[in-house]
Amino acid sequence: MAILTKSNNKTPLGIYIHVPFCRSKCQYCDFYSLSSKDDKLMDGYLNAICAHIKEAGALAPAYKVDTVYFGGGTPSFFGAEGMATILTYIRRSFDVDNNAEITFEANPDSVTDKLLKRLRAEGFNRVSLGIQTDDDEVLRKLGRPHTFANAVTAYHRIRKAGFRNVSVDLMYGLPGQTLRAWRETLEHVLTLNPEHISCYGLKVEEGTPLYEYRDYAKLPDDDAQADMYLAAIEMLKAYGYRQYEISNFARKGLYSKHNMKYWTGGEYLGFGPSASSDFAGKRFTLCRSVQEYISGIKNQDQIIDEVQEIPLRERAGEYLMLRLRTFNGINTEDYERNFLLPFAPLEDILEKNRDFGYAVRTEDGRWHLTPKGFLLSNTIISDLLLAQDKSAPLKRL
């Protein structure tokens, strides 16, 4: 089961905990989760993940954990006791920074004063609350087990418990949603004054219930979604939120440090069924079954579904794909030094996109996409990757 190797470098490390339990499954969700409360299964999961954390920590003594993120599923549905136990094992097994960002995701229906008080006392310092929309009828159609009033109540409970870094998740492009309705959702959420807002366009994934009736769901088309996206950028900027990634906006300095690891090539370890890791030059994904995960940990069997060592040129492609999701973007020095490939062919493409208003070169020489460029990011990045594939490596100095 072990794949980690010892390292002599004191490298920042993120830890992701996948909690695969939900009260109910949303119509659009394609993440691995189970919509039931099976106490025996939850106990088995807790024992397995704690054992897994203990094993991994012993193999990574020189890493400094600076972010911990509990996602799902619905971690708040799993409960405070289980999350507190997992965090304790992380602290016992890894060197955790005293100022680490420690986040948990929550749905409004599972937020209680008792849960929040316990998690705040345990050291959790950031909450990501899934609101999605202020339209109760749309929430019902999507299978969300809460109303907007529930969400507002949950938000105020989070504040009352002492959390000073709160993110809310919103979705646009929902069934029957208009641009005016989306603006009203943003207006209502902005009255809460969260530190961070994520705005995601609805994607209809094959294998989800929504996919089966997508033709009858009155989904906004691509142009309508684009209008909603640009409206969100305009409104949030007016309220003091900085867009630092395609879908994410934050008050100054309050971006998601954990998620930035994904977009900037940082190292992270994932625990729990279906969790992914990028660690010590390898990327690996765990089995997509909580039963297999529990059994694998207990019996020391294989729990890794896929493992890859990423070649340098492929890492260069990831640098382009992920960094261009952010407003920090890319630059010549980083690219050529780290990947030994010429930046000039990429700059030619970026300059052409600058002429169309899709890309910007900052005074310090960095390139990033504009909001309109983000809408075309797949095409732009595809052009950059094609140019990269044709490039001959630079000679080492």
C-alpha cells in the first residue's frame, strides 16, 4: 500500500480528507459519495483513514503541513466527533504549522451550534458553506436538502461560533435561471459579507440524474452562462472581491491557500476513497469505494487505483493549464528555468490573444488571461500546448 518515500526537504504540504457521506445526493453531483447514514460504515471509514494518516505521516517527516481541507461528500454531515478525531491524527502524524489553514465544507442543513463550537475549539478556522442559489424551488429540483433561509441561518451560526474566514459556494446556469435571477442571488449573498465566494457554472456530467433529463431541464445555453459569469465578475469587483482564479473571488489576502496548491503545483496528500495526491513527483488516486478503502487499509492490500510519475514536459503542460486559471498567470523565467523549454513560441500566441483582449502582460512580465479570456481558456491553452509540443528543449547552461 505504501507509495511515499522519505524526503530531506522541508516542503509545504497540503492534506485533503475526502468524507464520502451525504444526507442526500444532489442531481448534478458526480463526486464519490454515499447518501445514507450507516454508523457501522462511518466507524469503519474513521478507523481506516486514521490508520492511513498514521502510516503516511511516518513516511513524510520532513514536510510541513500548512493546509488541511475536509471535503466531500458533506463533512458536516459526518459530524464533529469524527472530524476532530481525524484532525488529531493529522497533528500526531505530521508536522502541522501552528498557523495552518484548516477548512471544512458544510451544507446548511447539517450546521449546528454544537458542531461549530467543537470544531472551532479543535482548531478549524475556515468554513466553506454550500449555498448554490437563493431560489428554493431550484434547490429542491437539484436535490439540495435545504432552503435559502436555512443557509442564512447556518451562516449566522458560523459567525456566532467565531469563524472569521467563511467561503460560500454559488452556482449559475441552473434550470430556468435568468441573468436577473443570478444577479439577485449575488445581491442576497453579498449582504452576508463572506470573505470568499466561489461561483461555478453548472456542468451536466454523464452518469448523474440531471444528465438523464437535461433536455427538459430548461438549462441556460453557453451564451447565457457567459453573461452570468461576466456579471458575477463585475458585481463582485464592485464589492471589493478580487478574482484570483477562474471561479474564485476573495477579500484581500483571504484566498483559499489549500486550493492554490492545486493551481500552482504544490504538493498535497489525499486520504479517503477517491482522493487524489501529488507528492514526491508522483500522482496517485485511491480506490473509489469506501468498502474497498476500509478493507485495503485493514488488510494491507492495494488501495491505489492509479499512479503516475509525471515527465517534465507534461509538468510544463500542467503549469500552463493550472497557472492560467489564476490571475498570477505565467512568466518566462519560471517556465524556462523549471522546464527547460523556450517561452517564445508561447509568447507569440499570448500576444495574439492580447490583441483580442483575452490576455494581459503585466509590468513585471507575467501573462494572465482576462475575464473574457477565461471564457475561451480551453481553446487558448490548447493552442499553447500544441506550441509547447513542437518546442525543442533548451540547452542546459
